[in-house]
Amino acid sequence: MAKRRYRILAPSAVTSANIAAGFMAMVAAADGRYELSVYLLLVAILCDVLDGTIARLLGATSDFGQEMDSFSDAISFGVAPAFLIYLAVLRPLGFWGLIVCLVYLLAGVTRLTRFVLTSNAHGKELRTTGAPIPAAASYLMAAVLMRESMSVEAVALVVLLMAVLMVSRIRLPNLKGKNIVTAMMLLGLVNYMLVVFHPSWITIGWWNVWNAFILVAAKVQSNRLQPSSAP
């Protein structure tokens, strides 16, 4: 039992780093250092990918870890990006900009709550319902980086679209095991780093095209895994 407690410390430390990165991103946004805020949220995304992976490798998955991960996601991918997008882009809309950010935040918390109530802390489903909140946050981060090339109204629409996708019933792929979809999603993360460090319509366009390829591959994989119906 004591050995298991020590194993839990490793993924919990990574989750704590996720929370710290989210908080520091808000501090950076408050200081007007919007690009730095995006970079810190990218660190949070990487931590979010790693903590669950480390927990499963060490056999240290737990309900505690799942709850802590959910809280960290609420901070780093709910509160922090909503705060960032409001300060960096949507503040000129005044009250309505604030409402748009609140809609995103509440949709993210709703999505996280649904995930905690329906998922298994000791495994990882092949498919997930609604857009994951880190994915939604990544679009807000990209919008911040491209704020000089987008109208305020267009950014507001992106934020609202992410909110709708998070609470939707759409089934999307999740990271699980060693398969082509997992490899494609990891490459998609590399593509997103190109967006962060070289923001342009070209890198964003390629990132979205690759995301579409992932959805198609996941659908094909899901159909193959489903048991064939009896004649």
C-alpha cells in the first residue's frame, strides 16, 4: 500500500504542474503578456497528456487522480483561457464579451463534470463525448495568437463554437493504446506546436486539415472494432 502511495506522487506532481502553469498563464495575461500566457497553457496541455499516461504506466490510476485532473483542467483549460481571451481580444465587446467567456467556462465545467461521472478512472475510453476541454482551449489560444488577423466578432464566434462542441453529444477519438489514431493525435500535437510558435493561416489550416484526417481515421477504426451484427 505504501509503495502504491509513492507511485501516485509522480502523476500527481505532473497534474500539480498543470495547475501551476494555468495560474501563471492568468498572471501573464493580467500583465498583458498574452503570448507568454499561451506558451504556459501549452505547458499545461503537455502536462495533461503526460499525467494520465504516467499513472497508467505505473499502475497508479485512482479516483483521487481523476478528480485532481478534472480540477486542473477546469483551471488551465476553463478559467485561464477564458480569462486570456477576454483580456486579449473580447474586452472591447464589454458585457457581451464577458458573457461569451462565461458561456465557454460553464460549458467546460459541464463537460468535465459529465466526463468524471461517466468515465473509468482506471482506464481510458476509445471515444469521448463532446470536444475535450484541452482541445477547446487550444482553439482559444490560437485565436489569441491570430488576434491581429481576426475580427473581435469572429473570435467570439470561435469561443461560442467551442462551448457548443464541449457540451454536444458528438463522439470524438481519445488517446488509447498503440494504434494509428493515437499516432496521428500525437503528430497533431506537434502540428499544434507549429501553430503556437509560427502562427499563420497556413499552420492553422494544416492543423485543422490534420484534425479532420484524425476524425476520419477514428471513425474507420471504431467501425472495425464494433462487433458485426448477426445475419
